[in-house]
Amino acid sequence: MARRPASNPTSQTASALRRPYRLLHDIYVLLDDGDRQMLDRFGLNPTQYSLLAMLQCGEGQRLTLLSRRLLLSKSTITRVVDQLERLKLVRRLGEAGDRRAQRVVLTDSGLRVQGTITAGHDRSLHRRMAVLTPAEREQLDMLLAKLRQGLIADLGRDGHGSL
């Protein structure tokens, strides 16, 4: 009687990891679509909203920092800021002592829109996450935070930047 070859544990592990990876991917796509639908009512896209959400009243952020935090190229962050400037939601200010550096600040209108959209986004998130109990949301938060830290550490091993 011939012996069956032992199954490859690496292959089994990879197969077991594909399901949670696929679930995380699908959840990202669904959350992104829900965000897009909600933000469409305000004439913004998720990248524009993410930038607005990073800005605080009276404080600006350097373009280079926004680019790194949003994982966007310099040309893309410039285009997004241009779009938000045309909508009069942000403006650029020169950095004292460094003529090349620019800060992006919220305008008064931008602050009002940021507050309105954030309230709408919060309601949308509450509705979409209501399928989980508070205890389940807490557990999910803990697991996702752990996964996020592991992914950041893994990026660091490959010489990539961090968030």
C-alpha cells in the first residue's frame, strides 16, 4: 500500500489565511463604497474627506506630511488640495523660513463642511456597524489594531515607510 504524501503545512496555512484576507478586502470595498455614497451628497470623494478630516481649526498641515499620512504622491496631494481650494474649503500658506514648504489650513467654510460631513459620516458608520454588539466591536477593534501593528512592523522590515 502506497503512502500518501504529507500535505504541505505552508500551503495549508496560506489557504487558511486567504479567507480572512478576502473578508478584510471585501469589508474595505464595502466600507469604501458606503463612504463614497455618503460623500457624494457633499460633492466630495473619500480622499478629499480624509484630507479635510486631518486638518484642525487654526492649525495647518504641511503638504509633505499630508502626502505621507494619506499615502499619496506629491502630485496627487497637490491635485487634491487644488480641488479643495477651488471649493474654498482649504487654503495654502507659506511656511516661515522655508519658501518651498506650504501648509494647508481649513477655511471657515471648510470647518463648517468638515463638521457637517463628519456628523453624516458618524451616522453612516453607526448604521453600518450596528450589526455588531458593543463587545464584538471592542473585540474587532483589538484584533484589527494588533493586525495593523503587525503590518506596520512588516513594512518596516522591508524598508518601506510607516504610517
